[in-house]
Amino acid sequence: MAGFLVLAALVAWLAFVVCVLRALRLFAGWMPAAATVWRSDYTENQQSDDFWSMGMTLFTLRGWNWRDGDDTRYIEDEIRFHDQDGVERRTIVHRWVHRGWQPLGVYTVWYDAADPEKATVLGPFTWALWAALSLVLACVALHALAGMGGVAAVMALFSSPS
């Protein structure tokens, strides 16, 4: 059990570091913009079919995709937005939407100021939230490890039986 807690704390800490770095990168050189969906691969027929499928995914028009969640679909949108210079940009972003619901036609994207064709739906605040959650998970794992004897449990994990 101690080995699992050490591994969980390590993975959660690494996730925290990655999320913080991603959030800082987005804060440093990326800009927010209101994007309008020009074209989406989640059609109205697929939305209606998902709505009436009663949670079944297998026999719907869109079918099953490993990137979809229980109640979400992973879709691709072609969007238009204006960068900080007022130039209209077009790019493709991926996002998750509720199954069977009509996705929003206007939402905020973050684009790279140096290369406006790069855009993402997940902004720095989303990454900061994931960082906070992974830090909480690391603290919980370390607290549980301390409750088991802490350093003694970890040392017993790495000691060889004689």
C-alpha cells in the first residue's frame, strides 16, 4: 500500500508541475479571443440521435469513439476569431461538449500571439484548476502515507529482505 501511495503522490506532483507550466505558458504569450463556430463535425442529426439514444452510444449515427466520455462528445470545430491586431483568423480546435445538447456557437479560445493559427479551448485558468486538484491529490497521498508510518513505510518498501 505504501508503494501505491508513493507512486500516486509522485504522479500527482508531476501532473501539478505540468499543469502549472502549461498555465504559465498560456499566461505568458497567449491571448483570449471570442471565437465563432464556422463549421462543426457534430451535426444536428447526430445531436438529435444522441439526445434520443437514452445514453447508448454504440448504435448512434456518430458511434463510439475512445475520446468520448460518458455524457460528452469530443468534437472538432472550425472557428473564426479576431486577433489583437483585428485580423480575422480561422483555425480548427477540439473540445468536449455535452452529448445530445446543441454546442455553443460562440466561446472563448486562447491563441498564441506569435502564431495565431494555434488556438486552444483550455485556457490558463482551466490548467490552474487542474494544478490545484493534482496538488490536493498529492497532499492527500502524502498524508495517508504519513498515517501509515511515513518514512518507515517508504524505507521498508526499498529495503531488501535478508
